[in-house]
Amino acid sequence: MAKITYRHPNGTETVVDVPVPNTVMRGAKINNIDGIEAQCGGSAQCGTCHVYVDEANTLPLPAMHESEDDVLYGTAAPRRATSRLSCQLPVSAEIDGLVVHLPETQS
């Protein structure tokens, strides 16, 4: 289980416990968090689960795969240095406390 904070564009936060072995994207979907569309269901193809990992993050996240990198160039919201596809961020005890910022739009 990991506590994940989803920070909305208006500044509000939703903090949820996400069970292992989900992803940050799946955690948003099972907790009905607005701002993550996930049109492809988590296969890193659509870019509608784009998030910005908090700039202060020091938690160990997996390296970005080439396919994720490619998809992030075509997202509706601008890509930033901290951009990730939330479907590619597996939940584990090591990322307990992760904060992600939701973009203004996903599509």
C-alpha cells in the first residue's frame, strides 16, 4: 500500500491509499479521481494519464521507457521535465508519499 497525493490544477489535493500491485493511474481510476482519463487502459499508448511528478520528489521511480518518452511528446498538456505517464508508475511501498500534479487537460 502506498499513499499517493493527486494535486489538481485548482490547488486542491486528493490523498488516497493505493494497494500494490496497481499503478498511479489505476489508483486514480479506482478512487474516482477526476483528471486521469486513461483512454487506453494503461498500455502507454494514449497519453491521457499524463501527470507531473512533484519537483521535490526523492522517491525511487522506474526509468522512463522509450515508448513512454515518445507518447509524452504528443500529450494535450505541455510536456515538462517531470512529466510521466501514470500508467507507467507502479505502486510499491517505496513510493509511499508520492505527489503528482494533474495537468489542466488530458485530451
